[in-house]
Amino acid sequence: MYVCNCFGVTEAQVKRHAEDGACTPRQIASACKAGTDCGSCVRRIQALLGRGACPRRELVDQGGSAVALAPQAELPEAA
């Protein structure tokens, strides 16, 4: 079933990207462009991500550092 008609992205593709570590709609968009054109699929992507296990989310739930799990976050340098 198609999730993103603009780019022809299927539910299976979104799930595969989630299994590979994409835990947010923005990360899915980076992986396959889904949600970057008309945006009508973003809620469906959010629903798919909310159902599956996300390795990063599991680490945060276990008390891991959210900063350590977000490589794109820039941290201020120590003075």
C-alpha cells in the first residue's frame, strides 16, 4: 500500500527505513523523500512509526541519553 503518492513510497519501505533507525517523519523524509512534497502522508508516517519498535526510542525508554542518540544535534563546545 502506498503511503506517499508523490514519491511512490510504500508502507513496507517506511517500515524498512524505521527498522534501519529512522524514528521520525523527518528521518523518513531524509531516507526516501516521503512527506516532503504535499505533506498529506506525514500523519500516516507518524502512525506507522508509532506502532513499531524504534531502537533509539527503546534506548531512551531504558534511560539512555537522548543527546547521544541524536547525531545531528550540535552540542556547544566546552570552554
